Amino acid sequence: MEALRYCPACGGRLVRRRPEGDDHDRLVCDACGRIHYENPKLVVGSVCLHGGRVLLCRRAIEPCRGRWTIPAGFLELGESPEEGAAREAFEEARARIRIEGLLAVYSVRRIGQVQLIYLSRLAAPEIGPGPESLEVALFDWPAIPWDELAFPTVHWALRRAKAIDGRDGPLVPGTNPGGRDPTPFPPGPEAA
Ligand code: ZN
């Protein structure tokens, strides 16, 4: 995450210091005194199932171009997380989805993200690559390219969805396995 250097309000220089009464250092504008808070960003997405198969997208953009992922991305202002997850499914896979429930909440402190991953179903069978995808496809569980996934949290979300697929009962959201932060995948041949 690149920190701001200049004040978005007045263009003044930002310095990192601890405002009175605060217990964190903050970016404070030298000129106008505004405090610019830095907080984690929300990523929303879904593991989308259709007829026992899983929707995956092969990334056309960095990072991890060429690797497979679930449709997910940054939540936009004015959206609910469910709306954001549905938008991402359409943007990346031209998929119309129905959200079933929250599958997992993952914390990725290293890059300042909290990820809300839903379980969803295709509402219509049509899919196709959006501009950020090289291709999209539905995979049977055994055919998932586990070694070519883009991010550790994609791996976690798919494993979790696989474990509960076909089971009855309420959907209980998962969290980081073992409470640990995800370890970045080593760069693959195409990501190198
Ligand atoms: Zn300022």
C-alpha cells in the first residue's frame, strides 16, 4: 500500500505523527491540519457453484496474470458487499449470480485487506470472460487447478466451499485457517 504524500484536501505536505489523544501515528497535513486515516480495504467476491461445478476466472491482469481466481475485487462506495460480489462476478465472468450466504471472512494484514467471500450460484448458465479475464470456466472439484490459483485466500475459500458443498445446515462463515495470515504464493512461471 502506498501512503498518500500530499493532502487530498489542500495539496499540503503530509507528515506522520501522533495527534493529541490518539494512540496511532496518522498522516496529518502540515498546512490544513486534516488527519487522513488509513484503514484496510474491503475485498468482496464469491465461490460460485453451478451444477456441482465451480466458476473460475483466469486473470488477464497483474498481479498473478495467467493464474486462476474466483470473481472478487474491491468494494465500491455505495455498494453493499453482496452487490459488490455480484458486480465482480459480472465484470470478470459475465455471470449473473444469486448470493446464498457468507462463506468466509479473511484478514490479510500484510496488504491491508479484509475479504468477504460469499457462496453463490449462477442465476443463468451463460458465462464469458470480462476485460480482466483471459478465460472463464466451470470446474468439477477434482479438476480445479489448485497449483495455478492466484492467491492463498482463493485456495482457502475453494477448500471451504468444497468441504460444505452438498451438506445441509446453516452456512457458518469461516475465518483464516489456524488464525494465521496467508503466506504469499511463490511467483509461478507466468507471474514471474
Ligand atoms: Zn491539507
